[in-house]
Amino acid sequence: MTTSSELTLAEVKVRRLSLHSFGKDSIKVRLLAQTLLLLLGMFQALFMPGLRGMMGSTSPPACGIGGAIVSLLRRVPIKFWVMDVNPDQLGGATVAKH
């Protein structure tokens, strides 16, 4: 049984993980799916030969945390892809200046 499919785009190997999507019936199902995605991704990244970098996302929210952990353990750089942040939220949190 395979847990991912691979694709190479512009010399970047992309692995799409499976076995973590159970729909959106309830918050419990969503949390289970997010946890499985995080664990599958971390497991593959921790043992992947030739890892040169990590990309962390904010969707689902914990993926950035998993990417940061792998980045520290494997000593590779990480880039964060921040999604779904509104300018008024940044201003309210005093992160960005107007």
C-alpha cells in the first residue's frame, strides 16, 4: 500500500499524502484527519533521504508546527506559506503597520 504520490515540478519533488481525508462530517473527524496528515508528513520528512528544505503551511493550522519540528531535527531551512490572514487581523495584533 502506498501512502503518497510523487510529482516533480521545476526540480522540486512534491509528495501528496493520502490516507488522511475522511470528509468534514464533524470536528472530531476533521481533527483526526489533521493529526494523521501531520504525523504522515513528519514521518516521511524525517526519514526522506536528501531533504534540503521544508515548506510549512497554515492549512491545516498544525502543519507549520510539524514543519518547524522537522526543520530543527533535520537541520534544513523552512519557508512558511501563510494563508487566510486578513490585513485587519494583522493590524489588530500590531504585527503590521498601516
